[in-house]
Amino acid sequence: MKEEKRVPIRLPYQTQAVLFDLDNTLYSREQAFEAWGRSFIKSHIANGDEREIEQRLKQLIAWDNYGMTPREKLFQQVSGAYTGLSAPVEELITAYRQELSLHIMPDESMPGLLLTLKEAAIPFGIITNGSVQNQQRKIRRLGLEQFTSCIFISEAFGVKKPDASIFLAAASCLNTKPEEILFVGDHPYLDMWGAHAIGMKTAWLHSSLPWPADLSSDVADITIDSLHELLALIG
């Protein structure tokens, strides 16, 4: 049997493997939320004009706070603002999670980046905070299971990023030392600080979240504005 030819690539800082965050890294969670929000508002406002829709969407995005607001609190606010909603908060959350996944689209450079890593036999995986059901729904939507089996979801593992143990478990899954791994993510604390603290190299994907004033910029070894930039670095 003919051996598959490997495509030579070079990762930054001579790293040998890559770990990715999921939300706002391999896809834009903010774009998905905005698309869901617009659809939700239109379906719950009779004869709402575009100005009202945009105002309500802006309010929803503020309440969401980059996904940091607990869903129970978010939908308590939503339930209070939309008097026509009669369903309990838990039912609203369940419907939201199902509907949000329909608006999830991969970053345009994601398939090419992951395929490049796979063809070069560079091991890679994913670490994501969230519930198993919710995150697996996103993973299936993005087709990520075809690329890697090293996928760590905080609820299943028992701790969330930035806890060191979930990063170390992912490194073990990749059979690679932490200092030989490049971690790519958007959250300064959960992703960058968490990975940096155990010796991983880090690539901060600068999206919606600003860099905190109280966190040293040295925590991020590389700053990129898109996955396309990372693909260009290793191609």
C-alpha cells in the first residue's frame, strides 16, 4: 500500500500540535447569536419596523454580553421584555439552543485550516466550555468530528477552562507536551491565560472581546484577526 504523502508545514514556535477553542474561534458565535436574535424578535413583534427590530436586537446583544450572561438570567430578561411569551424560562432556553445551532456557520477558513493540519499529520483537538448537549450540537453542525476525536467539553470532563487539568488532558490526548502545543482561542482569560499558565504557546484570535487591562499582553504569543492569518502563517 502506497504511503500517504505528508504536506510539510511549520507551526509557530516549533510547536507540534494545535488546540482550538470552539465558540468565536472555529465559528462566529456573535454572528450566530445576532442572526438568531433578529429571527426571534421578528417572530415575537407584530408589525415591528426595522428601527424597532434593530433597537431590540441591540438590547438582546447587550444582555447576552458575549455569551457570558447565564442563560437563565438572559431569558428572565427576555421574558419580562416580551409580554407575549408564556413559556417557562427553561423551555425558552431549550428552544433558543436548538434554534441557535441553525444559524451556526463555520469560519470561512476553518475547513481549509483543519484539512491542512490533517494532511500534514499535525495532531489537533478542541477544548470548549459548555453543556455536552449544546456543544455537541454545534460540533455536529460544523462537521468537526470528521477531523479529530480529541474534543473536550467542560461538562463531560468536570471542569471548565481555565482549569489546568482540562488543558493537560487534551495535551495527553494529542500525545504532545504542553510546551509543544499552540492554543488558538478568543478569550483572554479562559483560553490565553489558561493555556499560557501550563506552558502552551498561544494565538489570540482578536474578535469581539477586548484584551483586559489587568492581563499582561505576554500571555498571547501571537495575535491574529482571523483563522486565515493562522493558515497563512503555517502554509
